[in-house]
Amino acid sequence: MKCQVCGGEEIIFDPSRGIYVCKNDGVVVEDHIIDQGPEWREFDSADRNKKRRVGSGVTERVHDKGFTTVIGGGKVKDRLKVIRLQRLQNKSRVTSKDKKLVTFLSILNGEAARMGLPNYVKEEAAFVIRRLVEMGLARRIDMYVLVGITLFYVARMNRIPVQLNEIKEMYNASSKTIWDCLERVQLVLKSDIGLTRPEKQIINSYPNRAPTPLEYIPKIVGKTNLPQPVETKAAEIAELLYRSGLTSGKGYLPTAAAIVYLVSALLDTKKTQKEMAESLKVTEVTIRNRYKEIIDSLDIDVLL
């Protein structure tokens, strides 16, 4: 949309008047815009729940994406007939074809809650699980490991720090099983067969996101019980090192751990390298090497 007068593309929508206005010269670009929202006003959540006439939104975390019918009870004469109808509806809701998908999605919701992942990660992971089942890649594999790897992959792409070793230890899985699951998930993300245009956009957006050392700082500070000032200053140093390219080719978790160790020493709230290594399940040597590289790069003298 462009302004007919100045040709500018900065167009603002005024919902109270239903018009599009050019930000540069105030020309009305388009008017009489139809309001797609509800015809009623809301003042709080209780008012909204009382007035709205639609169900919950579409979600990938349910096998039928939320499109379902629920037979209510209410005040009816034939109570037994309603109960029989409810049981019949519950049985017909899940077909034999969807039983495997229902099992996977049930596991996914439970494991995602266990790992403390946000809802948007659950949605994207559920989409990947759905594709795995549709493409026949969910056969002859440990369901819990496959779900865990899917959550790991999607969380990493959303810059949420989850370590592969954590998944391996959580499910007591072998390296062969882990890499087999990773290969299947990557195969789904590279395939666009049978996808709609919005689904292709979701898939194509994954490679553009990657975690940085900055994302590991809150997790490390939380596990080592360090104060908030350590997290703030460590985040600044992590951002500086990442933008300078000094973290390239190095593990982000040990690098972030070394940064937190350095800041804790500078702020006199020091944790030992052994304590940090045990809480993060990395080696002391790795943290020590990253620590030396950081103080050399920043030209810092630390008196221990």
C-alpha cells in the first residue's frame, strides 16, 4: 500500500475511524475499512469469556487441531441417552489412523512441560511430530527419545538453550538412537512434500535462527545460584564477544560458563570451576581454557 500523493509506504491504520492514513502527509489512503473484530466490547477476561461465542484457537498439539464437538449435559430429560451419546462421541473422535499421533502428542505435551518449554515451542514441535508420523518416520524408534530430540531441535532453533547431553541422560538413550532421531527430524525439516504455503514458511524459518552464548547465561546463573548483577554483566560480555566473532568455532555452553565464572570472580561472588562444571555437566578443563581465552582477548587481569 502506497500514498497516492507522496508515494510513501509508511501507512498507519486508525481503528477508531476505519481508515488508512499516510504517516508523511496525512492523506487518507483508504477508508470505510470493515472491522473484523467482535461487535461487543470487553473490559476484563471474565467479560470476554462471557461474551465470546467461539471455541479455543487452532492448535497443533491436538490430533484434530482443536476442531471437535463436545456433547454437553445440561438440563435434559433422558440423562442416560446423553451419556451414551457422549461415550460414542469420545470413541469416534479418535480414529484408528490417528491413535499413533494421539500417543505422540500426549508424550510431547508431557515432556515439554517437564522441560519447561513455552507454548510456541510445543506448537512447532507438534507440527514436526505430525509430519514425522505422516511420512512414516516415527516407526521402529523409541517414542520418548524421538519426542525429546524434536523438542531439543525446535528449542535450539528458537534460541532456547537445551543440551543434547541432557536429552541423552534424561532418556538413557544410546548415541546411535540419538543420531537416528536427529536424522529423521532433519529429514522432515528439509522436505516440503504435501505442505501448504504457511507450513512451508514455518519450515523455512528454522535455519535462520540459532542460539548464541547470551541465551545460556540465565540458565547457568540459575543453576549456580549466583546473584542478578552477575547475570547482567555476563550478558553484556557475552554479547560483546559474540558480536566480535571471538566465540566462533567454540562451544557456546562452556564459553558462557567461562564468562559467568569470570564475572563472578570480578564481583567477588566467585564459584569454583569444579562447582560450575558439575552443575553444567562439562569438564573443568574446557571452562578453564575458555576462561583464559576470554581474559586474554579482553586484556583483563584477575587477582585470585
